[in-house]
Amino acid sequence: MTPPTLRDRRSGLLLHPTSLPGPHGSGDLGDEARRFVAFLAAAGQGFWQMLPIGPPGYGNSPYSAQSAFAGSPLLLSPGLLAEAGWLDRDDVGRERRPAGRVDWGATIAHRERLLARAADAFARAPAVRRAPALAFRE
């Protein structure tokens, strides 16, 4: 089967990743995003438009992103960082945020704490463990 091109008639859905459910205060690009992509494929959809994914600006809105070029680190999945060994799985499982309405201040603080721990683990890791990420950066 050949992949679709922009000339093929296809449909899709527009949904910001933070609108997905997630155990850390909002959705991200982790397991729920993968399930959403599988749902879209099963429904015969060909595209997922994510809207702006830059660091949110005023009022925590993705529509007033701080950068048109940078991605928001808040979309990184703590679960996937734990799977990769950059966070402790038990800590990630224990430090979940309540479901329902998003408290952006608390969610951002929570995610930034987890990202700081992952960055610290990365900085302390042996060079061979960091090599793939450093090669990607280059």
C-alpha cells in the first residue's frame, strides 16, 4: 500500500495534544496520543492536526505561543521518559495529577519538576547513554 499524498482525498481531526486525557494534569505526546492515533486510523482518518505546539504564552494558550519554531517541553510524556530510564517509574506513577478540569499553574509546576529531574538524570548519565540524543541535536 502506498502512503497517501496531499493529492489524495483524506480527512482528519483537529485536536491539541493537551486536550487528551493524561495522568499529569493534561494530555501530552505519550500513551494517550498513541491511542488517539490508533483510533483515528481505525476510523479511517488520515490526518491529526495538532494546532500550535510551541511553548504556551499569555494565559497558557497555545495560540499565543512564545515561539513559532520551538516545541513545548510540557508535551513531553513523563511516562515515556520513565520508560527510557530518565525518570523513576514509581515516582512518575505516584505523582499523578487529579483528572478533570486542568489547573494549569499546578500542571506546569508538576511537569517542570519532572522535566528537571529527567534533565538532571541525563546530565549525570555516562556519555554513551547520552550519545543518541547528542547525535540528534547535531
